Amino acid sequence: MNERQILDRLRDCIANLDIEGVREASEQALNANVPAIKAIDEGLLRGIQMVSERFQAGEFFLTEIIVAGAAMEEGLKVLRPHVKKNEIENKLGTVIIGTVEGDLHSIGKDIVCMWLQGSGFNVVDLGVDIQTDKFVETVRAKNPIILGLSSLLTSTMPEMENVITRLKIAGLRCKVKVIVGGAPVSESFAEKIGADAFAPEAVAALNTCKEWASRG
Amino acid sequence: MKVKERMMAVLHHEEPDVIPFSAYTVLVPRGDVERELRSMGLCLVDVVYGVHGINTPDVKMQTTEAVASLNANDRLLCVTKQKHVLDRVYFTPLGKLNEKYTANYATSEWPAEWVIKDVKDYEVAEYILDDTEFFPRYDDFVKAEKMMGNDGIVEAIAPKSPIQSMLYELLGYKTFALHYHLHRKEFDQLFRLYTRKQLEMYKVIAESPAEVILSFENITGTMTSPKIFEEYCMPFYNEAAQILHSKDKIFMVHLDGKLKCLRDLIAKTPIDVIEAFTPPPIGDMTIEEALATWKGKVLWTNFPATEYLEAGLERVEKETISMLNSAAPGRDFAMAVTEDIGDIMSLEYMKVLTTIARQVAEHGAYPLAKTSPSPVACR
């Protein structure tokens, strides 16, 4: 197999949710001296792009997205140790993400993390049930370009506004873009609380973050 | 019509005098506001968990509870913010399994660690399920119904369907997705056993004095895809409904997610009532679309209160009228607030609730007249 065929195989294995195939193709890429960063960018990420297109077309659902994420992780396990430092880390900047206080849901957040990491962002996943102070402290310490807030409960949505208010008080709001998401969250809610964007699903979140990162 | 009579008329596909408006009792404020709401015809809805008792002769369960560490500020300011972690261990002759729950704000429990973490856990999980016996326990329901009288209805809660139980209670979404794709044999074997046991449970529930049986399915089409719904949910609904209908029960399912991709499949189910149906912007189907697609089913529609909590009461008024207008003439239609929106004693929430109740009382006379769409309806 030549380089192009190996990269296509990586892409197809991701798109076909073939975890074992991704591991094999990643090893094959290294054995054929394909640069690891190229295998990630032109193999794995092209596969993820196909998965996201199938998701947007209504052919794939969250279960498929999760398996695609597991396949991506399997490939990264093999390829990442061979990526030169700074080739991938911080390529697009840092994103801090977490589910707001009182809310233990992680599904949406985890999927967004997976897509962002796979796309070259440095992701700091704070987890679930995160206190407002923790968001503010981490933004101060890590200097991210984006803060992602997730909530799946109507009762915890107001916490998103609290985080934004506290960022303003701390003088950090102008330094970071804020994107919000979660089943009960809407565009109008995002606007009302002063977020920069609302993402109805993971692919939209990824696209918004990429757009912001490209603007610098 | 009395409040209960009005709601039951709709659930029986009969004509009410006014479109019913309801709220779960836990979402209704107390005191003057409650009196005002009820004077405007609010129907209380109480739910009773466990009209079936559960016994596991060969499985022992041990639960430990710990208060998660909080900062000093939290401790001083708000005891209700204590976070409890429940660690439940199941001991069986084949080994043990555990699950962890975190309870926040003393209102709800959320799984933090699921029972099945690995494919090797299926054997023990199956043992636990197979060991489970169900028996009637109807006293709490009878008491609740007596207390409620004609002020509302009491529903008996049935568990989530087997596939939704596997997703929410046994596997969690990540393991669910991976095992569904990679370990289908074990996944399906557990599903079949779960189905058999839950149908045993439904038989006990069907013998209960409850007329209305509600399952909190919480299905959303993004997670429960049409393929999963068709293969795993629908056959179960068919069997469960057969059991319930043979005893003249009303089979009601809580479906408050995004349902557009499932709409044609839901139409084919024998579910009698789509409870907590939530229109856009939270859901993705309009009331008109739902009523047209699910002819013959009752649409008990949730007012998406969170969207309008701070939008102003004028907006709430318009939205309520718009929802009624969308449902005209109102056959098989009821309205409700079914979403936990946080502090039910907050002034904003109380005002929203009373505004909806007032609009339904003023504009909800059956049959509803279709008027030209308001700007809100067109948004």
C-alpha cells in the first residue's frame, strides 16, 4: 500500500467505526514511514469529518459518534507518541470545557471534547458539576481562547449565566469566547446570558470553535 | 367539569369543557399561589413509584452514603447544596457489581458509575436480574389517590423500557454505545432477559388499582436512533401495552426530547399518551406536526417554561395562546409544566405558572378556535 492508500484506509476505518482496523492502519502508517501528524490530519481527521457529515445527514446518531471517538482514540494511542512536540498540542489553542454546577451529565461535553481534541485543540476537560469559581480560576490560569459550558438540566442552566457574570467581574470575559450547549439550552438563552455562541450539537460546537481559532 | 374529570376526559379521548393544564405536585408552589392556581383549574399530578415490590433472594445489596466534600462557604450558606454519593454494591454467588449515584440539592439522583463497566460484568448483571421477583404493593397508591380526590390524578410509575434502562441505569451512554457495536451478543442476551423480567413487572403493575401508568422513558432521537427504537423499543411497547390494555390501563410515556426522526415509528406504537411532549426550541416537532402525526394518541404538552422564565409575562401569555392555537380544536390535547426548572418558590417561576394557568382558563374553552398565527407562533 502506498501512503495515499494507507491514509484512505485510516479514513475509511474511522468512517466505518472499525476500531481494530484503525489500530492496524495506524501501525501500518508508522511502518510505512508516514509522518504521524499526517496520518492524524489526513487519515483520522478526514474520517471524523465523514462521520460528522453522516451525523448531520441523519445517518449516524450519538452511539455511532461515540464509537467513532473510540476508534479515533485507538488511532491516537498508536500515532501520538510519534508526533513531534508542538506539531499537534496547542495547534489551534486551548479550550476549557465543563458541565456547570449541580449537573452531572457528561454526554454532550464528552463528545465535544473528543471532537475538539481530534481536531487539534488542547482541551482541558474540567468534568461535571463544576463550581463557578473553578471555571474562573482555570480560565485565569490556562489562558484559553474558548470556554465551553454544558448543562442538560433546566434547573442548572442559570449557572451558565453565573459563570459569565463572574468572568466579567474577574476581568476575564473579554479574553475568552464562551460557547454554551445542552439539550434545554437555546440560541435565545445563549444570547440572553451573554454567551458568544450556542451549539445545538457537537459538530456545530466544533465548527464554531474552529472558526474562532482560525480568526486568531 | 371537575379538574380530575376534565383530565380523564382527555385521556379517554372524550371532549373536555376546557383544555386541562397540569403540573406534577412537586412542581407546584405552596400557599396563596397554589390556591390561585387551583382556583384557575390547575390539575395536580402525583406519581407513585413502586406499585410493585422487588425481592432478590440470592442477591444482597449494601448501600453506603457519603457527603461529598464541600467548601466551607457552601456548608455555611446552603445545606441543601450538600452532595451525597451513594455507593451500591450487589453481592451474588457469581461475584459483585457496584454502581454509584450522586444526589444533588436533595432533589434528584444521577448515576456517576454504572453497574456494567466491562463485558465480563454481563454474567453477574444477568444473575441479578434473573434473581429478581416482583410482588404487588398497592397501598401507597391507594392512599395517594384517596388524598388527591378530585383535585387531580395519580399515576403509577412503570420502569423505563429495557433498552432505556440499559442505557440510563446499567451501562451509561459510552458503554452502551460501545457494547451495542462491539458486543452485540452479550448486549442482546441481557436485553432479552431484561425484557422478560420487565414484562413480569408490568403484569404486577397492570393488576394495580392505577388507571394511568407512566413510564419515564426520556427518549431523545439523537441517542435512541430510529434503528434502536424500531428494534428494541417498539417490540417492548407492543407487549407492555397488550398487558396494560388487557386490564383497561392507559399507557403513557414521557417523551420530552427531540422526536422528529422517530415520529413515524412513534405513530406505530400502541402508546396511548405522549406525555411531556416539548415543542421547539427544546424539542424539534411543532404541536401541529405532533397532532397530525400521532392521530389517536393524546398529546400532553409541556410548556417550555425555562425559555420564558425571564422573557417577561407578556411573552408567556402570547406563547400559551399560541400553543392553544396550534392545538385547535384541541381534541386529545392537554397542557402541563413537566420540567424541573429549579426553585419552585422563586417569584419568576410562580408568575410564569400563574400566567399560563390564567391564559388556559381564559382562552382554553373547548373546542379551541383557530385564529391567525401570532408573531410568537411564527418565530
